[in-house]
Amino acid sequence: MRDLAIRVENLGKQYKIGAVRYRHDTLRDELVGRLKTLFGFNGHSAPTIGPPRSASVDRDFIWAIKGLTFEVERGEVVGIIGPNGAGKSTLLKILSRITAPTSGYAEMQGRVGSLLEVGTGFHPELTGRENIYLNGAILGMKKTEIDRKFDEIVAFAETEKFLETPLKHYSSGMYVRLAFAVAAHLEPEILIVDEVLAVGDVQFQKKCLGKMQDISKGQGRTVLFVSHSMDAIQRLCSKCLLFRGGALIANGDTASTVAHYLSGNSRRGCPNEWIDVSQLGRTGTGEARFVAVQYSSLNEAAAFQAYSNGPLEFLLDIVSDSVRSIGSIAVTLYSLSGIKLVNADTVSLGRPITLRKGRNFVRLRIEKLYLNPDVYVVGLWLANPVAATRTGGEFDHVQSVFEIDVVKLGSQSPGMRPHSDGVVTSPFHLLEVT
């Protein structure tokens, strides 16, 4: 008999869109609203109850998720992937009992620890110490249990100096450190983690991934992990759920599900033509962002297509809302199964770039592309160095921009030079910033 941790049957969540709010936020608002209605201060000759007649009341409904059915066995680490607006966060809120479903049901076997957004379950006026005990109590922990884990939580979060500081003074990165440490160390049978980990810096993200692996493999607990990072999904998860448009469209092993997602989320790019990036799903603050990209191998004999052992140049169109220093601009090539192969990241050059307010053009050239002829997925990354900010400074990350064909030119051999970690080393240069 299967040992299930989660069972979801025909689950759906419906929201009303465009509806006028009838609820008043405070007693004062309620009284003022009723007096205005009583004395006809709503623009009509006769008193009315409810919204003004001139207001537009849209009775349309939208299903954020609909008809979801799946099971998760105890001890499994399941990745949840899909574009923005696919319904991933709605599902996690239902499973975390933050919101109720409109249809169907979900059975959770065991205590649930959730980290869905910065500050979930925390009170900004309380100190870090007080919030650890508050969050533990919410999870159903006894004080003696929290006492036993307290030092371990603080050490993991690296917030010891700020334990007596109210959380309203914490940065978003500090919030996440403490929130994840509490959620992971108070021994939930089921741990639910949303993309919130992207707020933390790279080293802390690695620390969190290691902790989730320990929770699942070492302690036999169940983990649901939402991420736009296919690298993290591949490393951590044995199984994946793929969402699109509120529906579950794939449920299977990680490699095939990630390949399904990337192939369905990309377009084929053509050399020397601008590819619009502005409307693609992404993560990051958006303070600086990619709007278009162009590529070329600079070789007319190859019809400017990328080819094995040849150069590959990218022209990046970036918009910034102010003058800012950028330490990390990267063009990444993935296999269709989501494995990161080439990562041309300027952080390795140690040369920060200054973006002006408005449009900027950055030219980056890979000198030798050590990839076999095949189809690959191009991703883009824009961030500050980890050392410069406690939050990691991710401005824009588009995991899947377009698919690119790498062709064979003449009798050249592919020249693959894989690193021990599986990433292909391709020398590259930053040519200009205009």
C-alpha cells in the first residue's frame, strides 16, 4: 500500500474579477459610508444600499486552477514548474490552508511548514526571537521543542546580532533567512517552499537547497518546491508537476517534465534578427530588464547560425529605470532537458558595468562554442554581485528566451570540454556597452 503524504482530487480555485468591494476596512469607513448612503451623498437623488449605480460591476469569474488531481508519496521531493500565472502559488496557498478551494479537496498527512512569500507567518513589530516562537506555535510546536531547535535556527539564519530587533527593520534577505530557517528546522512532515528563495543570495540559496535535500533524503520528509531555476529543480527533485493556464499538463520524472516545459516555452530564434523578450515570463525586481536580444556567429558561410567551435555574439537590449552598476550579466545555454551547459557571466570577468537610465546595448561574444550540433535553449540573467547586497540583487532572469540551432560547419569536431560539474567552458568577452 502506498504511503501518501498529499492527495489532491479535482481541486479548483475560482476568483471573481473586476468586482466592486462592499467591505469597509475600518469602523470609521463603515459609518461614513452608511451616512453618505443615508443622506444621498452618492451622486443620486434617492438613497441606495450597496455600490453606486455608476460603478461598473463585472460578474466575470476566473479559475486560477481547475481539475487538479495528483498524489505525492511520503519522502518525495516534487518540483512544481510553469510560467508566471500558471496557478502554482494558488495551489500552494490551498495546501498551506491559507485559502480554501472552490471545488475538490486536498488531504495532507502531517504537520505542514510553508514559506510562500517574504514574512509569511511573521509579525513586523515583534523581534526575531519572538517571531521564532510565534511561528513555531503556529506550526503546532511546544515551547520545549522550539527551545531545543532555537540555537540551530539562529545559526542557520545567521541573524544572531539582530535577534532583539523588530522584523520591520529587517531587509527582505534577512526576512527570508529567518523564515526559511524556522520553516525547515521545526520538523514539519511536509515542507512547502515557493520561489521566495530567489530573494536570498546565491550562497544562502545553496544552503537552503542542501537543507531541503537533508530534510527529504536524510529525514524522509516530503518537500514541494516551486522554482523557475531548472538547475535547482534538476538537483533537488525526483519528480515534477508542470502547470500551464491553471491546469496540470505533465506529471512525471524531472528530466522529461523539464524538457516538456522548456520546449513548449521557447521560440526558435533567427540570426541577426531582434527577438522580443519584453513579454516573456521572468523573475527579478524589473528595475533593469532585458527587452530584446540578437545573435550571430559572424560567419556568412554558416548563414550566421551558431556552429561547433565557432564564435557566437549576442547583442542585448537592456532598459534600466536609473543609473546603476551591474556586476553580473549572463547569457546561458541549456540542453533541452534543462542542464546548464554554457554560462557566459560577466561576474567572472570582474568588470562591473554601468547602465544609464533608459536603453542600453551590451555586446557579449563567446569566442569558441564547445557544443555538439543540436538544439539548445538560451536564457538571460541580470544582477548585482552577491557581495554588494544582502538580497542578491536579481534584476531580471528569463530562464527560457528562445531555442537556438548549433550546426556543424565543414568537418570540424565538436570539441567538447566538459568541466567536472558538467558545465562546458567556453571563453567569452564583453565587447562594448553603449
